[in-house]
Amino acid sequence: MKKIYKIFMVLALVIFICPLTTKAYTQDGLFRADYDVTVNDEMQGSGFIAGNTVAINNKINGILFGAGYTVNVTGESDYAFVAGNILNIKGASFKDGFIAGQIIKVENVNAIRDMYIAGQKINLTGNVGRNLYVAGEDVVIDGVIAGNVYVDSSNITINSNAVINGKLVYNEDSKVVISKDANLNSKETYKNKSASIEVDPKVSFGSTIISKLIDTATSLLNILAVGLLMVLLIPALFKKLKEIEANRLLPSFAWGLLILIAVPIVSLIAIITYVGISTGIIATVLYGVLVYISTIISAYTVTSLILKDKVKNPYLVLLIGLSCLYIIKLIPFLGGLTTFAFICLGLGLLTNLIKRK
């Protein structure tokens, strides 16, 4: 258990020092985040850039991952993955672009190969070296596309400067306005497949049951593999869990419930503050890991209390516990309630073990 305690101490130290070292660590690329972020210096490597308002004006010698409420991109990268509410991609250059948002303006862009754009209102000018794929409510195209253009939209406007050397392919129920000055090689429409299919209720019910059983078995095998590995690598932890008395379960559940609710809130608050962003991100990752392994901890503990010394092999105890839990999970309502209780209990048990040390 001392090893586990030391591991948590190291993680706590990392969480503490990360906010102080983030800028120095990321001068050559990697991760940059703040409420407002402006990046002007060249990055020697892929860049992960996030914030409320993000401006990316630099050259990134790698892949660009940009995200925020408002994202403005004018730089150069090998590949561009950009997501947000309002996106302005102006004069940017990349091999392939993957853009997703609500209001998207792509102006004078130079995509060497393909572009994929999804949003509500989309306006595109510039050059696309191969194919363009667009999905949105309102789409305006006024650029030069060397290949085909595939559009799924309610309203499509092809302006006078548009040149499409391949085919313009769009859904037949869209409203299309094409300027007489636009240069199109050919047009093609397709029909959205929405026909209803009659299904035999008995067959449907049987398929649902089989699918549910397969999903449950797959999930059980996955978590069982993780649990057995934990027993192998951290036997002291499971020895301590076996010593836990029944009267400690309720307080542990209460602690776990508090952690389950409080940690996401605290992490969110930390992320939106400058000095706490690294802490919030790391805490969120650790929170996800702990929630996942919490059912392993609680299943082993509860099964040990029920079986007492009838089964001494920890691997067998864990197998019995998780198998019973996943069988219960198949029962509507009761399964969900039990899973929730086991997550809270597992988080609380881990917390109490750390506190005791």
C-alpha cells in the first residue's frame, strides 16, 4: 500500500507543478491553453491549442488541433483539425482540413488535398486541391475545387467565382442557387434514404436481447482484464480491501458520492482559470480512471464480505464479484442503481484507504 500512496503523492506533485511549467514546456509546440490564446511563434511539432478565444497565426510543423468558442486561424500546418462555435479560417494553408462548428467562414484557404466541413452556416472561398465534403444548414461556395464537391444541406449557393472541375453532388431536397457565372463541370443529386422498414417484433426483441448480452459480455471481459491485472500488480491493495469491515461501507459510499459530484465541478472551475487549467485537465483524466476502476474495488470488497474465507483466491473473488454485478446490470432500473452505488462505494473506499495512510 505504501507504493500506491507514493504514486498518488507523485501525481499530486505533478498536478501542483504543471500550472507553473506549462508555458516553458510548450514553447516548441504541444499544448497551449488559456481563456484567450494568441499563438504567433513557430511550433516545431504538433500544436494542441484551446481556449475561449483562440488566434492561431503561426506556422505549425505538424498537426494543428485547435478548439474554442471563437477560433481564428491564419497560419500554416500539415493537417488542420479545428472545432468551435465561430470559426474564421483566413489565408490558412494545409494538406487536409477537418473543420466543425456553428458559423464557419473559410476565406482564401489553400488546401492541398481534401477539406471536410460540418456546421450550420458555412461560407467557403479559396482553393481545394482535391475534393470538398460539406454538411450544413446554409452552404455558400465561392472557391476553386479541383475535384468533386459533396454537399448535404438545406440551402446551397454557388457564387460567381466558384470553379468546380469535378462533379457537384448534393441532396435533391435542398434549395440550390447557382450563379450563371459559376464554372461547373457537372451536377448530380442523390436521395436521402429515409424509408421505413417493417420489422417483426419477435425478431427485433430477440436481436435486442442478443445484442445486449454480447455488449455485457464484452464489457465484463474488458473490466475483468483490468481487474485481474490490478490484482497481479497491486496485491497489497486487494489485501487491504479484504480487511474492510461491513460498518465502513456506508461512510465510504457517502464519501464516494461527494467525490463523484464535487470533482467534475472543481475540475471545470480549475480549467476556466489560468493557473488551474493543467490541474483541471489532469484531475479530469484521473477522475475518469478512478470511476472506471471503482466498480472493480467495490465488487471485490462486497464479494469478500459475503464470501468471507470461503474463497481465498483473490482472482476468483474478483471474477465472482464482477460477474454478479454485470448480471445485475442486465436488470432494468436495478442494474443502473446498483452500478451507481458501486461507483460511489469504490470511490469512497479508495479515498478512505488513502486517508488512513
